[in-house]
Amino acid sequence: MKDSFGREINYLRISITDRCNLRCRYCMPEGIQQVHMHEILSYEEILEIAKAAASLGITKIKVTGGEPLVRLGCADLVKRLKEIPGIEQVTMTTNGILLKQNLPALKEAGIDAINVSLDTLKPEVFRMITGSDRLQEVKAGIETSVSGGIRTKVNTVLQTGVNDGEWKDLVRLSKDLPIDVRFIEMMPIGYGKKYPPVSNEDLKKQIEAEFGPIEEDHRVHGNGPAEYVRLSGFAGSIGFIGAIHGKFCSSCNRIRLTSMGKLKPCLCYGDTVDLRSILRDQNDHQEGLKQAIAEAITEKPQAHCFEQLNRITEEQEMIEIGG
């Protein structure tokens, strides 16, 4: 389905939980209140929404959280999403801690790709950012995913004065492993507003100065807005998602569903469409869902305003919205 600006909206990100086993300071710092489980969509409700979305042209689904693997039955949900007519691809974003033990079930379910969030390779910095000492489990999850033949990406958010000096080591992850390392500029949502973004344009110049000429990589790597480059002798690629310095709204193809059933046309704004109330208060779920999803797509804004903090109307934390 096309929005009012002619963009084909075919990608739905579904947050299945607001729970997480880390406390990354720009996403879910200590003190954030979690909602009661009865406020979270059940798997059956998620599947109903996905079926309605598929009937409107959604073909790709990303399962996110919180941390999706802390919710029991996540792999079975992936399998059932894959079985919906029209759904061509189901992928996942995870912090990687529970990935190694869950990978066999995810492979059996037919997961198409996995993104692992990893901001540092230093245990002391990992502890500072996440409040946890589980870096080795994340690294083991990445290695298991790659060796298992799953298309794997690493998502990194650089923070000034925290991990911005680690970009060389993070880039080197893609030298011997066939993974994409993607640098995502800090998005000014919730606590993210407190951290100035590291410019991907500056980073790209530094990478070229350190590793030699970069070559634009126009192959399809996924469903998002990342721009990719290749480095000579590297098995994988390097991606850049410039939320601030590389506005990509003209090609945006996504909508987001929060764990509480709110459909968000744009991450930047607080406007949502309540799908949970349709599921729980109306009899004809599918028709009501289709109408509401179509409305959200039609009302999708032309562009975000991350570069103008005073115009951002989203007041929730990232953990409440979904990664």
C-alpha cells in the first residue's frame, strides 16, 4: 500500500515485549516502569494484526522488543508469522545474550536474518553502557548465528566520549566474518536526546583514511535505510544509518507496532493508532484492523524532524516504542 506521498509501505516492525535483560542508558535506564502483561499484546493478537497488515501489502516483518528473546515462545511466533500468506520475510533484532541457546529453534522456525545490537568490544565499556557483564554471551551469539548460516548484522550506536574511539575495532568485525557492521546515529528519542550523535559522514571519512578506499555497495542487504560500503579484503560490508545527518525519509517503507498495540507511522512523532482496542472491543477484528492500518499508512508524515528537537512530539522512551 502506498502512503499519501507515494512511498510503498511494505515493512512492519513489531515489538513483542517491553522487557529487556539489559539496561542500556539511552534506551532503558534504571527506573523505567514496565507495563502489566495484560496490557501487552498476546501472540494471537499480534498474528491477527500481521494478517491484516499482510492483506494491505506488508511483506516484511521485523520482530523487536525490548529484548524479544526474553518472551517465551518467540521462535514459535516467528514460525507462525512466516506462515501468513503474503509475508515473505521475518527477521529479528536482539541484544544477542540469549541468541546462542535460541538459535536452533529460530532456524527451525525459518528466521531470515538477525541483527545484534553491540556498541562496544570492551567489557568495562559494555558494563557502563548496559549495566551488565554479559559481553561474551553476545559475542558467542553472533558467532553462532554466522556459523549457523543466518544472515547476521551488528548494529552499533557510537556515543561521544564513551565508545566513539572503538569504531576501528568494530569495523574489523566484518573483515573475517561475513557480517554487516552498521553504525546508527543516536536518535533523539527519550534519553537519546541527552547524547549528541556521532556524524556518520565524518565516520565514513575516518574509515576510508584508516582502511583505504571505500566502494559503494548497492546490493540489497535488508529492508531498512542503511547505505553500505565495501572495503578491500573484507568479508562483510559496513553500513550507515544517518538519522540526523543523512535524512532518508523519502524512501521510508515502514510502520511500527508497539508491544501495547499502538501503531506508529513515524518514530519522530507521538501520533499513534490504537489497534489493541479494536482487538479487544470490536467483533469484526480483521475489517477494523485493516481500516485502522490503512489510516495510519495514509497519515504517515512526509519526514521526521530529528534535526529540530523542539518539533519532536514523541515523549516515550525507545524501550516503550520498540527498537
